[in-house]
Amino acid sequence: LFHGGGTRHKALESLTYCTPIISTQIGVEGIGLQDTHHYWRAETAEEFAQQILSTVEDREGARSRVVTARNDLQEVLSWNSVGAKLRSNYKKLILNDSSIN
């Protein structure tokens, strides 16, 4: 993905199945993934090829990165986490608190 907007369903689906994510920065924008910590960033065809090879050559490292990404995002995107944030924001709305996030 080199341009566009919206939710990055392919990246989230990849994490669901614990498969490595190799993406442009735009491809994972807005979902909280960090380059070199959660996914492999590639902006050109050559970089994509190089990143694919690196995941194949270091399968254990790739698995570790995917598990880290999945666990980190689960904390933010789980139903419990989203529900807690909604409850907090509703409470702030009711109390007319302007610090809604």
C-alpha cells in the first residue's frame, strides 16, 4: 500500500494468524505498529524482497516479532480495553469533562 486511508485490515488479520507483516509505513499507519519492533518496513520492491528473505532466514526472530506485535496490540484493541476506554469517555461526557480521549 503506497497511498490511501482507512483501517489496515490485512495487517490486523496477519497478526491474528501470527504471520509476519512486511509493509510500507502507510500500510500499517494508525494501528500502533512500530518498525523493527512489530513489523518489517519496506518501501521499494527491493526492500520487500530483502525483508521477505530476512523473515525466512530468521524464522524464530520473525515469530518473536509477530508475537510481540500481537500481544502489544491486544492490550490496546481487546474488547476489555476498548470497553474500559468507552466507559471512561461516557463518564466524562456525562460529567461534562473536556479531557475525552
